[in-house]
Amino acid sequence: MTKKSARDDLPASYADATQQLETLIANLESGQLPLEELLGQYQRGAALLKYCRERLQAVEDQVRLLDDDGSVKPWPQTP
């Protein structure tokens, strides 16, 4: 069995990431998870939060480019 890399676990979209976060939060708040699973869920939530912050930053950067001179410029895709 091969171990998944962090890249394999990236959500398909920002919307998918936020949906996964909502589900994780509900699971964490339920208080029904065993300790080992709780830690894994917390780590996954932290990774999803980082992904969302990076995507939002990319959009903010694009808006700044638009505001600077009024023309649309492509921004780099996140790997």
C-alpha cells in the first residue's frame, strides 16, 4: 500500500474544501471521535484551512492586479 502525498489529498475546489471543513467541524464538535481519529481529523482540517487561505490569497492578488491598471492579467495556478 502506498502512502498518499499531501498533493493527492487536495480538494477539487474551494467549495469542496469548505464543505469538507464543515463536515470535519461537525465531527469534531460531536465529541464522538476516538482520540486517534480526532487528531487525524484536526490535522486534515488544518490542511484544508491552509488550502482555503492560499486560494483566497490568490484571488486577492488577482484583484490587486486588476485595480492597479484595469487590465486582466493571468495569475499563476497553484500546484
